[in-house]
Amino acid sequence: MDNFFGRVETRTVAPWPAGRRDLHWHLLPDPEVAQRLVSAYRAVAEHPGLRAVEAPWLHVTVLHAGPQEEASGAEIARIVARVRELVVAEGIEPVELTLARPSPGTQAIECAARPGAPARRLWELTRRATLDVVGDRWALQPETDYYPHLSVAYGGQDADQADRRRLKVLISDVDQGEVVMRTDRLSLVSQWHDGRRIVWDPIATVPLTG
């Protein structure tokens, strides 16, 4: 497995260095769902080479926008207002995602989420709203091919120690089926990482009321 944090710090397009606060739009699980996932897959997430995600920080990323320091407070407020306007205009309803059992990816242990279309619609909407306010100032992530997923662990600096075969064995021993995550809001956060974990401060929420 690769080091997730090393990848985001050094990627060619839109690198994200440790400590820098970036604007992210998320779908967040309720605390009961988050705790169930953390409890079920703790042995997997704490495998050598991985950095476990604790319950408060589990998330489905919708859009990684750009550095918070590069946007004024007024611009952030306008982005939120534009997202809210589009959500209302398009009648966006609460999103229900079925989280699959996790599997080892290239940089993380991921629970694929389905159906993809409702979350993809939110990616398109937040992307459009951000471009409407800041233009092409930022290289928004992902650029294309958005798919919703939730990571229970990331590859760390010692990610080469993560044994995929052993991880598959550990996952096979977990008696936890698919988990349904329902959320009625989009969350905008000020997010950063320290090379070991991802955390954030909340900025705004946009209700999904249909």
C-alpha cells in the first residue's frame, strides 16, 4: 500500500501539505453508524502500516475545494449560499448510501458506497458553485470520475508494511455486513492533516430537504 499522506502532499495537481487548512465538502455519518464501523474494523484499521480513522473523523468526501487562506470570508459565504441555492433549485433530497464491507485500496482501506449517482450529483453541484464564485483559481479534487467511499484507515509513512493478504484475512473474520448511512445535510469544513490523521473544524451545513 502507498502512503496516502505522502501522495496528497506531493501530487502534481493540487498538492495538500501537512497543516494547511483546505475547504472540503463532506457527507458525514451519524455517530451510531460511525462507531459501529470503527468498532467492527478496529483490528483491520490498526494493522501495521495503517493509520486508523476514529469515529468523529469518518466521512464521505464530496469535494476537496482549495486552501482556505486563499478565499475571503465573503467568498466562502457566497460559495455556501450558492450551494444552498442549487440544492433548493434542484430539489436535492437526503442521501442514503450503502457502505460495502471494506477492501484494501492503493492508499486506504475503503468502504465503497452505492448508489453513486446521488452523491455524484452533489459533487457536480458543489463543484459548479465553487467555480461560480472563485473561477478556475483552484484545481478542484476529484477532477473527474467521482465515486463515493468512506475510508476506515489510510496508509501511513510505513505503508509498505501493510500486508494485503493479511488484511483480507482480518476483514474476512469480521461478522459485519453492509451498513446504511443516511444524511440530510452537506457539511463544509476547514480540514487539515498532520501526516498521520485528518481532522477539521466545521464551517457550515446545507440541509438536503428536497
